[in-house]
Amino acid sequence: MERKEDINQLLDIPFAKRTYLYNSNSKLFIRILLISPFLLLLFSFAGLRLIRDSKIVSSRFLDIKIDSKDGQRLLGHLPYPEISKDKLVFIEPNIKVHIDMSESLLKMREAAKRDGVYLVFLSGYRSTNLQKDIFYSLKSIRNQIASERARVSAPPGYSEHSTGFAIDIGDYMQRETDFEVEFEDTEAFKWLQRHAAKYHFKLSFNRNNKYIDYEPWHWRYEGSVEALKIFENSNRKSN
Ligand SMILES: [Zn+2]
């Protein structure tokens, strides 16, 4: 008998232990059950954040795709066709522009003169070959890589000047500001800001342009259907 009790005792202990362990497990289980809604909430919140963040990343990739496909930009510049020679006229002994904009441009200069402001035409139509010389020679003279140069000069085939509808303007009284950002402080620029739209001229590269540096001297003509078509993509993409 004594021996049997001993056996019972031996059996009882593990059984009691098992019961205790079982009770402890169920308490833990109940605890987990109680906090599970909070855990679920926490995980959903983290999950939503992850989805939102990945959406931002994918939309960024999408923007880049749209830029390269729709804009066809090269170093930030849009491609432009070269105007045929028979549509060009001289407005100065060395400056040609598109015949459709010449009259409006000369009228604008006359109107400025009446207000005591003297506009100087610096550059009009430029052939793709000339643009090639400008882009590559200035790039090497100034020891710039293509992407640096492109902020201030268009690669050949990508200049508004090749359309004949672009004109660089200076102030006769302040020639030192030619092709400089300081041109914006001249009377000529202030006059243009007030009146150029009347003559269908628009500043091409304003301060907000993310690809090309600000060029207060560079204006383009948008007073004909042909010009509007040429600059449609730029007007849609810029700003
Ligand atoms: Zn220009």
C-alpha cells in the first residue's frame, strides 16, 4: 500500500503541474484574446501607412515616365522643328524671325519707344547648326558638362529659336545686362512685363521653371495658330 501511495503521489504531481500549466496558458490566451482588437488596429494602421507610402513611390515613378514619354525632353528642353527658310524675314541686318511674328514684334518696339523705352533685338532665328556650335563651343569654353550647359542653353534641335518664334531682347540704355538675369531690373523688362502680352509675347523660362534657368530676356510669340501648336506641349508641361 505504501508503495501504491508513493506511485499516486508521483503521478499526482505531474498532473497538478499540468493543470497549473493549463490554467496559466488559458489566462495567457484570454489576455491575447482581449488585446487582439488593439493589435489588429495597430497592424492595420501600419499596413495602411505602408500602402500609402508605396503609392507615393509608384506615383513618383509614374511622373518620370510621363515626363520622358509625353514631354520627350532632353536635359529639360523640349524638341522643336526648324522653320523653313522661306518663312523667315530680316528685322535687323543680322536678325531673322518668322514672318508671322515680325510685324507684331516691330510694333511692340515702336510702342516701347513712344514710352521712352528702347528695346534691342539680340537674337532671333537660329539654325540647328548654329545652335550646335553655340551649345558645344560654350560648353567646352566654360568647361561645363552637357547637363550644366543645358540649364542656360538648349541642345541643337531643342531650341525655341529654331522655330523663328523666339526673340532675345535687351535694353539699349543698359547693354551690360544683355543675356543677364539683371535684365529684369531694366526699364525694358518692366515695360515688357506690362505690355508684351498685348503683342502676343510671353516669357518662356520664368523663375518657376524646374528645368531651365530664368531668362528674362527670352520671349516667344504665341499670336498665330502655328506658334500656338508649336508651343502647346511647353504650355501644358511648364509651371
Ligand atoms: Zn533665347
